[in-house]
Amino acid sequence: MHIDTSPGAVTRVPGYRAAGVACGLKQSGQLDLALVLSEHPAVAAGVFTTNAFRAAPVLYDEALLTRRPPPLVRAVVINAGNANACTGEAGLHDAEQMARITERALGLPRDTVLVMSTGVIGHRLPMDKVEQGIYAAAQSLSSSGGAAAARAMMTTDLVPKEAYVHVDTEDGRFSIGGMAKGSGMIHPALARPTSAEKLSHAHATMLCLIVSDARLSAPVLQDALDTAVALSFNRITVDGDTSTNDTVLLLASGQENVREITPGREAHRLFQIALNEVCRSLAKQIARDGEGATRLVEITVCGARSDAEAERAAKAIATSPLVKTAIFGADPNWGRILAAVGRSGAHVEPLHTDLWLGPIQLVAAGTPLDFDHSAARAVLQQPEVAIRVDLGLGAGAVTVWTCDLSYKYIEINAEYHT
Amino acid sequence: MHIDTSPGAVTRVPGYRAAGVACGLKQSGQLDLALVLSEHPAVAAGVFTTNAFRAAPVLYDEALLTRRPPPLVRAVVINAGNANACTGEAGLHDAEQMARITERALGLPRDTVLVMSTGVIGHRLPMDKVEQGIYAAAQSLSSSGGAAAARAMMTTDLVPKEAYVHVDTEDGRFSIGGMAKGSGMIHPALARPTSAEKLSHAHATMLCLIVSDARLSAPVLQDALDTAVALSFNRITVDGDTSTNDTVLLLASGQENVREITPGREAHRLFQIALNEVCRSLAKQIARDGEGATRLVEITVCGARSDAEAERAAKAIATSPLVKTAIFGADPNWGRILAAVGRSGAHVEPLHTDLWLGPIQLVAAGTPLDFDHSAARAVLQQPEVAIRVDLGLGAGAVTVWTCDLSYKYIEINAEYHT
């Protein structure tokens, strides 16, 4: 299964058009409003931040997706430069208006548009600019607009994140294409919506839109998304700070003439694998482009008493400033890694613990080995670094992704002013 | 109650002598071995890191203090420059030898010496240098040696941390003097020893020795230390990384002619207050001297449903890299503070939340106020910054201390090489 990360992923999926325009939300004048249209009414699924302070667009989408029966969706509108967060009841009204304006601009029925926002907080959306941007985007929708849309959702991202795959099955071909943004305030803890709330206050971070021409029912699509997100976005961290705007949306527009993908069929298994791979590719692209990152770090903890304990240990390593600065400095400081594992709450027997850096084993049965320091430093100087800890206690295992912590992270976050 | 933070705290307490010497454990040639002697056998209490990987000296002290009846202690030996961590069975033997050599050098009975180590990991202690240092320190013990001892335990610390207080009670006067070290890998999670283990692997960080001439039983002393630590060392964080060597030891040498401090007496209440203040002073000194720190940050969360929820929220703020970099940049970025609270797991009702920066209220009932940005920036440019969040839900409240996150933190930790 080949994941294509070249530009234009969402419009590579048949039946989708997209656009990215500049409407003045970013002071830089760069693209800041993305619009994606499905030619056919699409089944939709979503997962949203579990942060207690949730932004207006998050609350809007949650309310729409928890209706029974769930509405079919035709478009997603995304703005960058302003998160529509901590803007009170007025902000919730603005999020609704983004949907209403998009419906009007595209001639769609009510409640067929989902909304995402990212950017500065505490400021009302300049709705005149947003409206102008939505109409401009609606005018320029095209089957080659995916790349512009992916750029329009970026904030501190250095590069857009895209992933596309198509799969041929006994039931025919399906395609999945996704685009994501995110660089700082990255520690997603996403869950399916369970209830709608009235208002929130928020900050911007990781957004992802995935589209497919497959045909699935809403519950099956939501289950597939939950599974994929648990293995991808919920396993990355840049700075341990879970945002209040995190959102992943998934549309499936397959029509009557397409065979429905139902659990138990081979096509269902392949859809899940393909979705997992798209999500994992996008998640790793986010970790690699973490604020100030110079390395992508893949951390595997195995031999834990459970997967949950493995995840606690892996995330303790992934969020440790001492581990992340050591990686930035290319220092094979295994003591910091063991210390993070030791504070994680995972059950540990020191004399059962092994540790590898890439192919080099540094610790065996809790005892430091006499390893080649310059070889270990060379491993750490690669753009991708793998750390593996075997707790030697059970079958629990997990892999998470993060990045190193550099001077540039401080610069980005200390010199960014509200 | 006046806390004196000037040099020489431990030897300001009657009945204690101390020394700090250089024996070559630090490549810089600076003081690296501290010795503190109680003229009288002292009751001892201790709390130790809850990290699963615990260093040899931690295991040695835990084993001694959990004996029943607990032994009376005469001296504490502390080295910096080498943590005696991840050194296996041999390291445990070295920790024991540090105690044995100290007993020999001072003519003390067996099992009357406690040990602390801090510094680089994974290297055996050069026991010849340690032995030479212990004998040199034993020779130079004096009632003015407290300041040198406090300097000898430093690693990346820029300044020594000391605190002294004396209190006159109806039962007579008692003194408490303490010294601490710690700058990075600071997120203590300390608990009284419950069992001894065989071996560990570790890294160095916060150490503290407190001495008193008061007379208390071992259980009463341990209870007092537990209470004080919960309000002080367990409420600071520099980088969220709990060390494997964290240790706080408390000696009380009061003799037969001193009235025993027992629960219910006024002197007991005053002892607890004095010990709390000494520990809080030392803890705040550690946070203020956190690696790369330019500000001491005091974070209070009140109005929580419980103290435990208040602590979760306060520690989420205190460990947030985005909050800490914003403080370094003197940016009143209240959105990052609310986002940290929102991910903390504490129960939050957005519309009940208030937020203050020093005297300036930034958020009321979840709604951003139109505050004076330059005044807020001025608050953040002070050496001490106070953040207060009122969740508006209950009586739970806690105060924790941290520091900002600067370029210097990256430099210290990326350019330090094992």
C-alpha cells in the first residue's frame, strides 16, 4: 500500500474539489481559507479534543455530528490566522455563520457544512473578510485545488501535510486523501463526540480533514476513524500541550452504485489499513514539523505489562524536555530515557530493562553496556531517530512519535506575541 | 517567623559541624564533597523519589531508615559530580563504602551515616578520591562549615540554597537549618520509604539535608517531614522530569535535657510551621534557580472541586512549555494557561473560570477582559510572577512554583554531554 505524500491529496480522491485563498486573516497575506466540496452528500465522522476548553468550531461540529440521524455533509470550510476561540457566544454565532455563508455560496442545504479554525485566540473573526474569502474560494474550487487548501490551513507549519492512497479490492477501488496542519501545542487526545456543549474558550492547533469516495455507514466510518486516530494522532506529541481546537474530520461520499464497505468484508479490512496508514503518515508529518524540530523521533516501548503501561512509558519519554534536548544535542544520554520511564507510572523492574538507540544497544538487563559513543552520536544526527525500551515484563507494546527540543522552539514560542 | 537564607544554615543549628572539600569528582576542581556531623546521635527521617529507577545511595538510605528500631544517625556524607547511578551491584557496594569510610574517618559506630550523591550517571565512583575527600572533610569539620557544605553539593546550580530559622517556645528554643541543591530534572515526587530494594539505575537531581536541635521521636519527625515536603518540594517543577536520586533527609538531635516535641503541644505546632517554612524557602530557591530560569513563577489554582484537582491544574500550567516560553517572552498569553488547565483533567466549567496575572485580571467568567497589555507585560518582566486561576467550583486550592523556559535551558541540556 503506497502512501503518496505529494501535494493535492484531497482532490486526488474522485468527487472532491477544493480551493485555498487569501482573505486577509493572516497578516502575511498568505493563503488562509480552505474550502473542500464533495460533489455528493457524504457520510461524516469526527474526533475532537478532550480539552475542557473547546473552541466554537469544535462545539459547532460536535453538535452537528451528534444529531440523530447524522446529517450528510457536502463541504468543509477551514480558516487559519484566527482560532475563533475565547470569543464567547458571539464566537459560536460566527462559527455558525461560517457554515451558513458557505452553504449560501455553494447553494447547499442547511447543515451540510463543517467548520475548522486555527490561529490567534481571543479575537472575533473578521466576518466580512471570512465571507469574502468563502465566496472567492467557492468561485475557485477545482479538482486540482487540494494543494492550495492544504497550504491555507497552515499556521506555524513550515510545510503542508498531505497523504493519499488508493486500494483495489474485490468490491472495486476506493481512494482516501487527507491533509493536516499542526506544529505546536501538539499532544492530541481526541475522542468521538458524545454530547454538545454551549460555549468554549480555546487555542488553535492540529486540524485534519480526510476524504474518501468509499461508501460506509456513519457508525462504521466513525469506528474506523476512532481506530485509526488511536494509532496515529493520539500517539504524537510535540510539547505535551493538548490544544482546545484539535479536530479530525472524515468524509465518505460513496454513492449507491458503489458497494458498501461493511465489517467482515475484505474491503473493510483494507479500508481500515489504508485509513490507518494515511493517519499515521499525517501524524508523523506533524511530529517531524514540530516547532523547532530538527529530528523525527520514534519511541517504542515493548515488554510492558499492558499496552496502556507501554503508552505511559513511551509518552513520558516523548514529553521529557531532558530527553528531547539530549536528542537535539545528539547526546546518547540513556539515563534521561530510563529516568523518564521510571517516573511514568508504568511498572518497571530495573534489572529487566533493555534500551536501544537505533541498532545500538545501550542498556542490557538494567546494566549500561560499553557502547561506541561516536556511533551512537551518529545515530542521533540522522533526521529520524529510533529509541526502543524493552521492559521485559509482558506483551504490552506501543510506538509514539515526537521531535527534539531546540533553541528554535523557544524562539517561536517566546517571540510570538498575542 | 524569620527565615534566614544567608550562607551557613546547617551549622547555625547548635550541635552540628560541617565541611565542604574538593576531592576531584568535579572536573572543574570546585567543592564536591560535603560532610555534616551531629555531635549527638540524631533521630532521622527521610523521603525519597518515587521514580522506579532509584540510585544506590537512595536504596542505601531507605534500607537504613526502614530498620526497626530505626538507627540513630551521626553524619551525612554527600558527593557531587558523580551520581553513583546505573552502576549495578558495585554501585550499591560503593554507597555502603561511603558510609563505612565516613564512620571510620569520624570514629563512629556502624550504621550511623547516611549518603547522598548527585552528578553524572553510569560511572563508578572513584572511591580513592571519595575516601581522600571524606578524610579531608572530617579533618576540616567546623561550626562555620555550613556554607562550604552547601556549595559542595551543587551541580548545575548557580547559587547554593540555604534556610535557617529558630523559634522560642514555652518548652525552650529550637533551630532548624537546611541546605538543598537542584536546578534541572526537578519535579520531585517524594514519599517516605516503605521497603528496601536491591539495585537501581539513576540520574542526579534534588538533594536536601535539614538538621535541627529539637527532640522528636522518629515517627513524629517523619510525619512532620511528610507534611512539610507535601507543601514544598512536591510542589515545585522545573522541567517535569522526576529524578531518580531525589532525597530529603531530616535529623533531630535534641538530647535528654531538651523537652520532647510531641503532637498536641504548642511547640509541635510551631515546629511544623518552621519546618514548612524552611522547606518552602528551599523549594522556591530551587525553582528560582531552575536551569536557564529568568523568573520565579508562583501558580495558584483555587475554586477547584478538591485540592487534588487544583494541584493537577496548577501542575499542568507549571509544566506547560507553551506557558513557560510565553513567560520568558513576557507575553500575557492567557489562552495557553487556560489550555493547560483544560487538559489537566481537573473539572472545569469554562464560564466559571477567572484568571489573574499578578494584580491584573485577564479573564472573568471565561470571557477575556480588555486589559492593559503593557501593564501585563510589565508584570511578566518582574523576577517573580504570580498567576492565579479561580475555577469557581469549590474550595480546592494549591500553590506551586516553577520557572520560565529559556534558550539557556536548551543550551545547558543539549550541550551537556554524557
